[in-house]
Amino acid sequence: MDYERKTRFIANSYYNMGLEKARLRDLSGAAECLKKSLHFNKYMTDARNLLGLIYYEVGEVGDALVQWVISMNLQPEENRADYYLGEIQRKKGTMDNERRLVRRFNQALVYAQNGSEDLAILQLNKVVESKPNYVKAQLLFAILCIARGDYQKAGKAVNKVLQIDCSHPKALYYKSLIKSSGVNMKPEKEPEKRKLKNVLSHRQMEDDDVIIPPSYRENTKDQAVMNILAGLVLGAAVIFFVVMPANTKSINEAHNREMLKYSELLSQANKKVDSLSDQLEHLKAEKKAAEDSLASLTNNADSILAQYQAVIGILEAYKKDDFNTAVKIYAGLDPTLITSEDVQAVIGEIRKDMAEKGTSVLENLGDKATAAGDSQTALVYYSKCIELKPASWQAKFKAAVIYKAMDQKDQANGLFSDIINNSKDVELSAKAKAERGF
């Protein structure tokens, strides 16, 4: 079996293992198998599509999109990834919502790292309510609850993760911590119900029950009148000396309690207003950051999205065997804005090819731009040529001349000095000395 067939066989084996694990809801194991499959055959679009689905299932939408975009560039026709990308595009606001949830998760992570567990849990509550399948958020929520001793909430979060990924190693470890704590995770009965039961255990009086006084004695008419008068006097005295002061004291105490209650409510309301004001300022800052991020992603020529589109344009030009167009697009590419390791690997291959065959094309493009009077564009081409091949002495000389004409003496003198000191082209070194003023 030759090397190519052997690697293809290994890649297919890992893909089949990943597919079987995915069917059994072992998403962590499936992802590892699919990564190994792509290690042996990076052009295997079925493995990329399935890996993207797994990322999407655990809430990593950004990683899923990267896999599907790469898959579409490798196989533009009859590719299932086209359907997945179309479904996301058809759901309005999906990407905005994803960016908002990721920001909330990152903010919660910062809070947790700085010891603000309460704020972290508050942010994570909002994240998992909006997106229950976000595994990272559920796990962070679970470990924070474990740290606080709230094993019931931690258990719910861990169980949710295990429903999504039955063999997730961190979730299984957190589950063992919860079990070893010995805490009963079943909700207790409400204490109010027990109190109510105790109250109703007393026997109720029936309609024919009678309370009999301990003694009874008949009184004469005069004695009854005297008793009535004495009772009235005694009653008035009791009201004046006992009931009224006690009632006044009770009213004052009730008034004081009421005032204290309203004072506490007012204090809480003021605190809440301050908290809401802080939250409003924070939300305004988040809104501005989101708007700036969106503008950066969609409007700027140097945006992240523009760089991904540039890579796609280079690959399309390669497919059409249009090397000049590929070189032009590469001249404006900024690889530092791209974070995907897979895309960076593709850019590395492109860079090697450009270093071997593209420097002469870049220099010619710079010459044409110079002839057309477009010095800025010419500098872009010459600079990219020098970046790929530092020994491009003619390109350095031409760039230095442009810098000199633009009165940027430091850049021009630096390039002239490099040519004078390091170039073996005697005639070009003499020209550089003349331009430098030696």
C-alpha cells in the first residue's frame, strides 16, 4: 500500500470512528477522531462538515462556521456545508445574538478570574437561559456553583452538558465532585406546608359545643345597678390609664416600624437605581463596542471578514490558474487578523508559493502603478515583494525613491543604506549612493 492510500485509509478510519461516537452522543470523542482524520487528509469535507456540526451542537458557532467555509472552498458543488451556512443566514439576528452571548461569557470569565463570582453567575445565568447548549458556559456555571456549595444548580448544569455530550471529561469530573459531597440534590418539601399541617391538627369546635363558666350567682336589682356603675367607672379608668397609653404607644411603635420599613425600601430603591445606572452605562459601552466590532467586521478593508474573503479570492484564482490575480489579492492580505489555525495553515502554503514565484509579479505590478502615477499602490506591491524576499534589491531601490519623493527621508535612507551595505549589484549600489547623497 503506497503512502497516499495509507493516509487516506487512516483518515477514513478516524472519520468512521468519529461518526459512530457522534451517533452515541460522545461528542468530545467524536471531535478528537475527526481532528485526527483531518490531520491525515485535510481535504476530507465530510469530516469537516461533521466537525462543524459538533461545534454547533456544543454552542461553538464561530468554530463551526470556519469548518464549513473551508469545506465550501474545497468542494463548492454538492456540499452539505452550503445548506448549513444557508440555514444560519436565513435566521435573522443569529450572528448578532451569538456575538452578544460570547461577550457575556467572556465577561463572566473575567469576573470569575477576578473573584467576582456573583457577577459571573449573573452573566452566566443570562447566557445559559438564552443558549442552554453552550457547554463552556454550563461548565463554568457548574464549577462556580460547586465553589459556593450550591450542588443542586451545579448538578442541573452538569446533567445538561452530559445530555449534549455524554462523555465530556470535565462534566464527568464535576459530577463525581457533586456525588462525593453527599448533598441531597432532591428539592425539600416546602416548610409552609408542614406548618399548615400542624395548624390543622387541632380539633375544631362543633356547632353544639358549649363553654360552661366555672361559677354563676344571682344578683339583686340594686346590686346589679351598682355593679353596672362600678363597671362603667372601672372601664373608663382602664381605658384612660391603660388602654389609651398602650394604644398610643402601639400606634407610635407601628408608625415607627412603618417609617423604618419605608426607609429601608427607599434605601434599597436608591441602591437599585444606582445599580441600574451602572448597568445602563455598561450596556451603553457594550453597545458601542458591538457597533464598532460590527463596523470593523463589515465595513473596513482591513476587517477580519475582508481577510477571510481575500483568502477565498486567492484560492478561487488558483483554481482558475490566474496567478496574477492571486498575487494582487495577496498583496493586500493581512494574515495577523485571522485566528483560525486551519486557515493559517492554508495561508502558509500560499506564502511559500508566493515567495517562489510571486516576487517578480509583485515588482512588475509596482512598476505599472509607478508609471500610472499611483505611488501608494506601488509601495504596497514593492513592500510585499520585499517582505517575501528581503534580497529584492531593485524593489527596495524603487520603494526608496518613492519614499524620497514623498519626503519620508527616514524610510528612504534606511532602504538606500541597506542596498549600499548589502547588495552585490555595484551599479545599483552606486545609484543608491547618489540618491542618498554620498
